[in-house]
Amino acid sequence: MDDFLARHKRKLIVAAVVAVALGTMGTVMNRVQVEAGHEAIMVDKPFFSIFDGGGVRPEPFSTGSTWLFYTTEIIRYDLRPFQHTEKFDDAIDGTITADNIPIDFNAYIKVRPISGKTPRLHASFGPNWYPQNLKEVFRTSVRDEVAKYTMTVLTTRQANAQKDVLGDIQRHVIKEMRDFVKDKGIDAEVMEVIVGKVTPPQKILDQLAETANQQQRAQTEIQRTAAEIQRKNAERERANADNEYRNKIGYSVSEFLSLEIAKKQVEALKECGAKASCTAIIGQLGVQATLPLQK
């Protein structure tokens, strides 16, 4: 036994050192795995701050794995675009149009942290950088822009035939948000802004529908009145034309009426004659005239 220890003393010492090192690593080290599309922020928190004050490391750790002291805090940032939905409720947010009609709608903003700059983003604005720094700025910008337009312009396609109103709102808001993150040094990218369908409360919709119905009824009445006036004018013009013709041919009123009656009777006989069999009664004495069958 003594000979074996003497011959393998150095190997045994190396093995012991390795075992102790591995055991120590397992105790004080921690393996960190970072998935694709993410970055890890490393915040050092050493026991002996006299040698190292710790804090956020200036460089993030990207995809892969590494070993860190278990006192180092890991905060993962998702670099993929994320869409935040902001709901606007007239009863809660007081959203109104330029003509003071309360409205409800959703607005969407798509953002993401800038790759490689997540440590600075975290150190300056923390992990809740959107709700604490961008959310209310975005909501205010959207609310102010929507309030510039009337209800009809925001909801009627016909009114927007020559102008993309929602597109103008979205372009204005995204510019404001990009300028804001640049001015404040927020290391995030504002990728897209969308304003959803604008709708008033149901009671407002009912009122608008009733107003539209009233306008339609009024328009129908105007058209009916115009048609009646046109009919009366036509009758008056026809009567004037008949009277002018009577005077021209030198007939009295009774003679002219007899002529007109005769014309009507001739027209009736022609219509009757066009049928297979017809009996027409004409004249004051009710003399019957039977027209022959058409063959």
C-alpha cells in the first residue's frame, strides 16, 4: 500500500485538486444558457465589494452558454419585436373627436431593444422600460392626434376618399415616438404604430342612426314634394297649351271638349280593335259598336 501511494502520489494529488476544483465550481459557479433572439444582462454582486464594486457589465452575453459566479444576476432581454396593445375607452380616458363625440378604439405599437445595447438600456431605464417610459407618451400622442378629426372623418370611408386619415395619424405618432426615444437615449427601436377601428358608444351609434333616418325621411319628403310640383306644373302647361290650341282653331270651350272626347273615343276604339274580340259603347245615346275579330 505504501509503495502504491509512493508511486502514484503525484497523480493522486492532481486528481484530488481536480475533484476539489470541480466541486468548488459546482458550488460557486452557475451555468447560464441564452436562447436565440435573446441577450443576457450580467449584474455582478461580489461578496467583497472592496475589490470590485460590481454592477451591470457593459457587454451582454448573446446566444450560447457560459459559466458565471452564482452571485452574478442574470436578466434576459428578448430582442424580438413585441407589440403592445393600448385600449382607449371614452369613459376612462376621455377620448373624444374634434366634434366632441366620445370614442373607443385600440392602438398598437411594436418595439424591441437594440441588440448589443441592452446593458445600457437596463442600467438607465430598467427591465420595465416600455411601461415606465414609453407607454404614456404613446397614449398621449395617439389621443391628441385622434382629437384633431371629426367622427365622420375617422369612421367614414367616403369622407376619406382623398386622404388617408388613419395613415396620417400613424405616421405622425411613430415620428413622435422615434424622436422621443432618440432624445431620451432609450436604446429601443420603434418599429410600427397602428390605430384600430374607431367606434363611438352604442348610444351614440343609435343617435347617429336616428339622425340618418330623419335626414333620409326629410330627403324623401323633399323629393315627393318636388315631384308633385312638377306634376302640377306639367298639367298647367298642358292645359295652357290646350287652351291656346282651342283659341287658335276658333272653338268654344264646349266644342273643344267634344273634340277631345271624340279623340279619346277614337283611341279607345283603336285599342279595342287590337284585341281578339271587343265591344265598345260610345256616344251619349249608348249606341253599341262591335268591332270584328282580328285574324
